[in-house]
Amino acid sequence: MKRRLSRSRLVTVGFLLVIGYFLWTEHRAHVIQALPYLLLAACPLMHLFMHHGHGHGHHRAEKRAQEGKETSLEGGDD
């Protein structure tokens, strides 16, 4: 199955490439100065998106443990 880019997506990608080229050639000094701040801004974003916030894994583990206890109690009646 061959995927094709729609015309609007192709134009959007081209537009973004042109913007990136001109940002790099005309504003190289400003872009390079902003890179450390972008790296610092990426840290909390990666934390939120990669860990999905705090505490969610603990609730799931407790729920699985509760379900495991319930099924083991039901299985002991044989």
C-alpha cells in the first residue's frame, strides 16, 4: 500500500522547510543563542509526556494487586 501526500500537506512541508532555511540563514546567531533555553524547556515537557504525570503507575499497580487478590480468593473455593 503506497501512501501519498496530499497537496496541502506537501505545501505545508515545503513552507516549513523554507521558513527553517530563512531562520537559519538570516537569524543564525539568534537561533543558536536560543538552543540552551529550548533544551531547558524540553526537560519538563519530556517529563510530562514520557511519565504521564506523577502517581499514575502506583494506582494501576495497586488496582492489579487488588484484582489478583480477588481472583485468588475466588479460585480457592474449589
